[in-house]
Amino acid sequence: MAYLAMMAPRLTELHRVLKRTGTLYLHCDPNASHYLKPVLDAVFGHENFANEIIWRRTTTKNDYKQGAVNWPRVHDVLLMYHRSTSAARAAKRFQQPFAPYDEHYLETFYTFKDPDGRRYRLSDLTAPGQGSRGHPKYDFLGVTRYWRYNKEKMEQLHKKGLVEFRPTGKVPFRKVYLDEMPGVAIGDVWTDIRGMNNLGKEMLGYPTQKPEALLERIITASTKKGDMVLDPFCGCGTAVSVAQRLERDWIGIDIAKLAIGVIRGRLHNQGVDAGYEAKWLPATEDEAAALADEDPFGFQCWILGHLGINPLYQKRGADRGIDGRLFFFDGPDTGRPRQIVFSVKGGILSPVNVRELAGVVRREQAQIGVLVTLHEPTAAMRKEAATADHYRSHDDSLYPGLQILTVKDVLDGKRPQQPNSRTMTFPDPKMAKVGLAAVQQQLLKFA
Ligand SMILES: C[S@@+](CC[C@H](N)C(=O)[O-])C[C@H]1O[C@@H](n2cnc3c(N)ncnc32)[C@H](O)[C@@H]1O
């Protein structure tokens, strides 16, 4: 299998660079998991196998087909291995996550309440096994039994008011308060994290994007603040974004050039524009030209990412002539969002391209249009751009309505001229609440 031939050397290298206290999670679907497990057993040692986690990522309604001869496929698999189980144990490298108790459990067991409303259950204080496990036998509150704890501890519990007889009972119990319990330990079957199809707010348009909750669970359970998270198939950077938010260091690797643009946009929306480095991407005009030649879409995504734009989001609608959009609020963060539309061009251009963008700006009721060009624009193009109306901001400043930025400008740190407020692309906490369609409606409403 070509897939295994690709994975085996990569897993070997990942094992090589993983710290002794580190953990690997390999996410795959059930078609691959039983092939990958023996490979991982060989690379990591079967004694370091920790879990096969079943993640229910969808419901049967997405996979049920009339006439099918198999059960609907609703889960993915995460194989978890320690680099060294003993080192992970010594470093306490796993923090068990807990989920709230379900209502049925609460109604069955937490049936008692203090006068102040604090809910509790009663737990058995007698020892299991009738003394066969070495528990002590003595008299406590007039009852002689084998008890779970020694007399001193029982008396302490009593003093704290944590021992109680059931109204009809003859044996004392221990009060266990609900608000002191961590919840139910999450096991190796995860049914509480929804797949991407339900997560509109997080959607970036990357086809294999994973939910942040999935990465958050893994990262919080297996790392501490300041640890390093490496995702060698990072796609649109869910692991990168979550690791950043959880204050872990991170490295993301992906073979697809477009991933970097998406990740840059994603980090920008988190307020992170610096403090990381992107490697093996064009650093000069010549390298950018080579990328534009070899992978035009990758080139477009890469340069838009520098401007904090998620390029994939634009692919979804019929946004003719637009490769990217940014939104900003002029003045207070309320009311009408303003819009900058971007067009990226790799080839030889003329004033016609500037006029086309002017048409798009009008059609979209945007405030500013930016043409991003690989080559230096001609004097005629600059002249054409200068004929466009300026955008007047709330504080009466003027900004050119049509702007041209070269790739070199962008690499040198030049950005569109616009009012000095944070720009937003999708999804953004503020804009995501409404979504692209609703923002467009809002724009029309204000037009
Ligand atoms: C399943 S996706 C990962 C999705 C990611 N978890 C996210 O939330 O976006 C797998 C990724 O692996 C990348 N990929 C495939 N082959 C690769 C290789 N040999 N080296 C690095 N990345 C590769 C693909 O481009 C794709 O983005």
C-alpha cells in the first residue's frame, strides 16, 4: 500500500524527534487504523501503545444508504502511543479530562440536599470483602463493622459533618457533595465532539479541517503550558491554532502551500501576527514568481495569507473577480462593517485589470479594492487606479479607493491604506456570529 510506504518513514522520524516524555496521536479512519497499528507497534514498541480512541465524528444520517451492505460508518480512530510509557508516567504526562455527570446518574444517586441546597449522594463506609482485604473492624457511632478507613479518619469525617445515617438506616454513610466531584472520567470512546459539518463558526473551507474541541482535548490531556506540539500534517492548522491559544509552542508542517495562507489568516484572527516563522516558502520576488508558475492557487493563498486573509473562504460563493476580502469597522465596533476586496494577479497586467477591479468594488459595495501584482505595475495602471474615488473615514481621513500592492511591497511589510482598526476575515469571533451571507445582507441594508 502506497499510503503505508509514505507513513512508515514519517512515523519513524516522528519517533526519533519525540521527547521521551512525549505522546503521539495518529488520527485516521477505520480503513487505515488496522494497518497503521502494527507499524506503530514496530516503531514505538507495542508496550508503548496507550489507547485506540474511537471518535464518533458524524451521525448515521450522513452515511446511511438504502441497500447498503454494511453499518453506517460514523467514527474515526486515534491511536495513542507514548514515546516511553515509564517516562510519561514519571513526568505525569497525562491529565485525565472529565465530563459532567448525565442527568440520569444525578437523579439516581445525588438524591439528597442540604438545607442550603447543596446536592450530595451517600457512599458506603463499610469495607468490601468482610475484612478479607485487611480493613479494620471496630465500633463507630454504636455500629460494629469492617470499615473502609481507620478510626481516626472516620472520626475526622464525622467532625466535618460528612457522616450521616439514612432516615431509615442503621449504618452510617459518607456524604459526597456533587460540587466537589470532578465529573465522569472521559474514556476512549468520544461521542461528545461534533464533526466539522456541524461547526459552521469554525469552518475555514479546508476540506479535511478538524474541530478545535478535538485538538483541545488531546493537547490539554497530554501536554502542559510551554510544551511543544508538532502536527506534521497540519492542514489548515487546527492543532497550531489551539496550541497557540493554550500557550503551547508549536510546529506545523504541510505539503500543501495553500495551508500556510490559511493558517496565517487564522492566527491573524487570533490576534497573532508575529512570533512565528514560515519556512520553505518564497522569500523573494523570484521565488514568488516560481511559485506562481508552478502552483498558481498556492501562490494566491500564500500572498493573501501575508495580508491576514483566509483565501479558501472565497472559494465557496460565486464571488467573481475576488480572491480575498477583509472587513473592518470604521470607528466603533458596531454598525456597518466596511469591506476591502482583493484581486491577486501573477501575469502581465494592463489598466484593464484595474478597471475590472473598480467594477468589482462597485458591485460588492466595498470601500477599497486592492490589486496584488507579482510584477511592478505600469505607469498607466497607477494612473488608472488614481482616478478612483477615495474612501472618507469617520474621522475625515481619505484613503485611496483603488490600491496596487506588489508582492515585493507585501513581503516588505506594506499593507493596504485603511483606517487604523483591526481587520477581520473569516471566521472571526465578531463576524462569524453573522456569517458571510448575513454580513452581505447587512452591507446592503446600510447601502
Ligand atoms: C487530514 S489533513 C489534516 C487536517 C488538519 N488536522 C486540519 O484540521 O486542517 C492531512 C493533511 O496532510 C497533508 N499532507 C499529505 N501528505 C503529506 C506529506 N507527505 N507531508 C506533509 N503533509 C502532507 C495534506 O496536504 C493535508 O493538509
